[in-house]
Amino acid sequence: MIIGFILNSVLKNKFKKYAQVPLTNGMSGAEVAATMLNFYGIGSVNVTQVDGHLTDHYNPADRTVNLSYDVYHGRNVAAAAVAAHECGHAVQHSTSYAFLQMRSQLVPVVTIAANLQQYLFMFGIAGIGFFKSPILLIIALVAFGITTLFSLITLPVEFDASRRALAWLDESGFARGREYAGAKDALTWAAMTYVSAALAALVQFLYLLWALLGNRD
């Protein structure tokens, strides 16, 4: 949790820093996204604006690249990096990238597992700790196992999207030199937050597994 908090703080500072570095071509994040999608011949994906800060995401269900206000309208390195990254997911979708397909298929199951975790947490608050019940412990282990698997599968998806984004920004000339270095730095720190989340999920799962094996002994 501490590592995750630190990484999130660094990430926000990085994006704040590179939001002060204007793009030479003066294009907004929305325009960068539209140009990248057009470059790859992806005409079925819409670029939309969503509320919030750093809430940018690609939705494979309705094929939309959703950009926060600052990214959608921003004409800076941070906005270009985020917009290109989300379009990287759209490119993954159009090329049937295996890990993205696996992650999408897991979403319904992960939703159920996440809800189970909330109920288990409520049991813990009520004093019905699942460590005292082998059945609840097994349920917890399965639920955390699913969310851990999802977190681990997310890693190659995010790293690959950033790789595609940076390659396009460089080859297209949208970000080179100082601009490219800034985009790479921002996306690298963004990726670290996913690494932290995956490690946290894995540690929780291993702890529950150790607890279950300890109960059996």
C-alpha cells in the first residue's frame, strides 16, 4: 500500500510536469488519438471525453477511447502520451492481441470475485474472520486468485500498449527528442503503478494460501 501510494504520487507529479511541455505540432490529445487510429486504419473506434483525472481508458465492449478532460483538450506531451497509450489498446483489439482478449474475457468473473472480497471484508469487520473458517478461507483464496490473475494479465497488456504508443509517437514525428523522452518517462511511471498493484494482489493471494495450508497442518 505504501509503495502504491508513493508510485501514484510520483505519477501525478510526472503528468503535471509534462503537462507543462507543449507539443510542437500544437495538437490536442483528442487529435493525436484520432490521427493514430486513422494511421492504423481503425475507423470503428470513437474518441470521447469522460469526467475525472487520469480516468483515461479504452473500452473494448463499445470500442471507445475515453479521455479525461485534461487529456482530451490538452496540447502537451502528457496528453499525447496518454492518448496514444489508450489508442495502443485499440490497436491491440484490432489485431486480436491475446492478453487483451484474455483480460476482457475475465472481466465478468473478476467483477464477481471483487464483490465476494467486499463481503468477506464485511465478515471480517463483523468479527467473522475467514481465517476461522476453512470454507470461507477457500472462497477468499479463489476470489483473490482470480483478481491476482487479472492483475498479472494486465501487465503485458499495459506494457505493450505503451510500447505501441511510443513507437508511433516516434515514427510519426509527433514526439521526438525532449517530447519523446517525456512521454516515455510518463508512461514508464504509469506502468509501475500496475506492477505495484499486481505485486500487492500476489502477496495477498500467497498469504491466504499460506493460511489455508497452515490450517490443514
